[in-house]
Amino acid sequence: MNTKHVADKEERKKLKRAARKRTAPKAKRASGVARGSNKRKVKKLAKVQRKR
């Protein structure tokens, strides 16, 4: 929601909260999907000169 035209902070807050209530609820995350720190980490490749 664009609230740039509203100068008053409290009024902007009210509008944003009302807009958030109107939106459809988000779907639950699938059971097999890890989030945040539970994700598998990507190994960093060595940044060195190759021999051949």
C-alpha cells in the first residue's frame, strides 16, 4: 500500500494495518522446505592459483 501522501505517522500506521488485515492470509510453508539457519550451506570455493 502506498502511504506517501499521508503526512501523519499515526494515520499512516492505521491505514497500513487496515490494508494488512484486508489481504489474503499467506500459505503455510511446505514441510520439506528449510528456512534460515536450517538451510544447507554452500561451500566456498578456494580462490587460489591453479597448478596446471
